[in-house]
Amino acid sequence: MKPILIDFPYEFETERLHIRYPLPGDGTAVHQAIQSSIEELKPWMPFAQSEQKLDDVEANIRESHADFLKRTDLRLLLFNKNSGSLIGSSGLHRIDWTLRKFEIGYWIDSRYSGEGFMSEAVRGISDFAFDHLEAKRVEIRCNKDNFRSRKVAERVNFDLEAILRNDSLSINGGELIDTCVYAKITK
């Protein structure tokens, strides 16, 4: 089956979160979240290495919207159900539809970190992948030194399968880094 023909929900909820695909116009909220969190994002996220202009973020949101519809990448935005505030971005990336393998990536607006939102989101997104996308494997990959991302993976019971030594270059390209590979497989 062609991935573009696969029907599944574009949004779902967890206890405290409304999780949905990006829509045109979401760029303003995403831009504000990036700006309030830029110092925390810089060590880990490639997009945080240069100034994020509102037009660039909105263009990225629209590209993410199109990618979601084409099923090439499933970016998801995380909103607090009570306030409606955007609290972060996540999604299912590096998709292999033949194997039904996905990788969860994530970042949170620093104003909401430490409240368990990202663990809740990752749990909900991995459940969504298994329940609606028939995932056989869901991974979380992160820099070995990114202890906060590692804690999220561990909190939601992903197994640390490997630490890939000298796996990639650091964000600034200056040094080799080790990558942790966490995974969950079909229930």
C-alpha cells in the first residue's frame, strides 16, 4: 500500500495534551516557543543554531503540514488542553512504512519543562504509532550527553538498546558524539 493512502487521525489527546498535526498559521506560536527556549535548544537542535525568523518558522510549519499529508514525516504539535498554549513539538520521523518503523523526536518550550508534559506526549505518540499506524518498532535517538532526553525515554519505558560510539558530529560540527538508541517494539 502507498503510504499516502493510509488513513489515520490527525489529532488525539492524552490526559493533559491535545496533540495534532501542524496547520498553516501555527508558526507564530512555534516561533514564540523557540524564542523562549533558544538557549536550552542550542546544544541539541540544528534549527536553533541560527536566528529563527517568524517567516522561516511559518514556512517550516507549512512544509511540515504538507509532509504530514504526504506521509513522509509526521510532525506533531503539543498543546496544553486547559490553556490551549503550545508547549512543544514532537512527531514521528525517519519513517520506514515497509517495516512500520518510526523515530520520535521532541523538544519542549522551556516554560513547561519539568512538569511531565514531554513524557506524557511521548507515551501518547508511541501508543498512537502502535495503535493507529501498526508500528513494529519506535525509536528515540539522542546525544549521549542529553540527559533530559534520555530521562524522557527511560520514564516511558523505552529500552536502551545501544550507545553508538562516534556516531555523528556535534551540533557545531566540532566533535564526534555518541548516540543513545532507545526502542519499543510491537506489544
